[in-house]
Amino acid sequence: MTQHFIVIGNPIAHSKSPEIHSLFGAQAGLDISYQRQYCPDDAASFTAVIEAFFHGGGVGANVTVPFKQVAYECCAARGGLSEHAKVAGAVNTLLLNPTLLTKGVSPAEALYGDNTDGQGLVNHTKRLDWSLQGARVAIIGAGGAARGVVLPLIEAGIGELTISNRTLSKATNLVNELSHASPAINDKQIQTCRTVDLSGEFDIIINATSIGLSGETLPLADQLNCHYAYDMMYGRELPFLQHFAARGAQVSDGYGMLIGQAALSFERWTGHVIDVVQATETLQAQ
């Protein structure tokens, strides 16, 4: 029997998720249908789409912009949230809470949310053979993308973390919020600064802003260096990576993170662990 999945967003036509998950389905030997689902940009429409999908027998859904926070609120009021979703304040993976279903709760009230973005990034760095254990890490940006990767990085055993942002107060507020969201996050162990003031030698610097997609460049100090540079964006030449590659760093865009977070979603839904290296090679060849 065909298992049905969707990715919900606005816009959504550009999403690579159907191709990625179709490949996962073939690798796992499952009969799946994975479709893009456009949704008007309002909470009521999103809720209506999700309820109709799961009432109709849908197995799982991915959530992309601008609905990750809406999905978070929806799951918080219904079937619950994973620890990573709670800390991220956003949901990118929807499924049904089996415990509630066995108690006779309707699918609409059993919606459970997870966030696999940060774990996808961490798993990609491991595939790149970039060691996180004890690493000195800096994140540029203090928005939703940054928020989603802090807990997975700490769980991976990093040694030090600095969060920088053009506006210092936003970085400081993020750290305060994260430390209240999870006992694993100690605000005393996380430094903050303005992006222009970020300097020194880091093992890994992560760009969690979308500035590179707009053609802008980050205000990086001459005294800022790293062994590895990671940009969460992908799909084009990224000035952030060009800057650090010229300084001798190993660099990577976020395409591997995209595959990694998708593989974790697929595992949550189906129980099948994906060979991400093989899947990535196939997708790149296509």
C-alpha cells in the first residue's frame, strides 16, 4: 500500500524534497508518494491542510517557510513536541503521536512535531570528517536557523560556542531563551558579540544567515579565521565560503544538511535508516 507524504510551504515549487524522498523510498524498498503542497500564508489555512492530510491517511509531512513556527504552535497545543523542536521553537517534521492514537484521539489532535535541521547539519559535518568534539565553534546569525542548531552542536560535544549577530541584543536574547528552553544549554558557556567584532581562530564557523543568497557580504574581521567554514545555504556561489576558502579553510554549503535532515524525517516516519552518502551521490549525479 502506498504511503503518502507532503512538504508544505509558500512558495513550494522549488522544493527538492519530492526527489529526495522518492530516492529514499526506493532505497528502503517502500511504495511512497511525496508531493509538494502549496498553502496560503495564514495559520488557519495551514491547520486546515494538515488536518485534511492526516485525516486522509497521510503518514508524515515536512514543513518549510513560512510555516515552521505555526507548526510548532499547532503541535504544542495537540500531540506534543520533541526536545529539539521545543528548543528550536520550530517544527520541520510532522507525524502522529502513536500513544495518543491508541487512546482514540483523532489524527487532528495527535499531531507531533520534530525538528531535524540541526541534527542534519551535525551529521553532515561528521560525514565531512570535521570533528566537533571539543571544537571551538562560532555561529553567525541569531535567527531561526541558528536557534535550531545550538542544541545538536552541544549534544555533539563542542567545547566553546560564540553566537554573533549584526545586532548584539538579538544574539544575547537568543542565548537567554535557549538556556531557559533546555537544561543542556548553559548561557554562561556561550559568548555573544556583534558580527563585525567576531575575531580569532575557530575550528568551525557556521553562517546561519541568508545574506549570501542576496549578493551581500558579511562584515567579517580580518582577524577572523577557521579550519572549517559551513554555510547553511546552498545552490549557488556563496561569498562566505569563498572568503574562507581563500584563507585556506575547508568549506561546505548546506546541501548535505538538506539531505541529512530529510533522512532523519524519513526515519521518524518509516523506521528506515537511509544511507545518506549513497543517496547524496545519486542526487548529485542527477
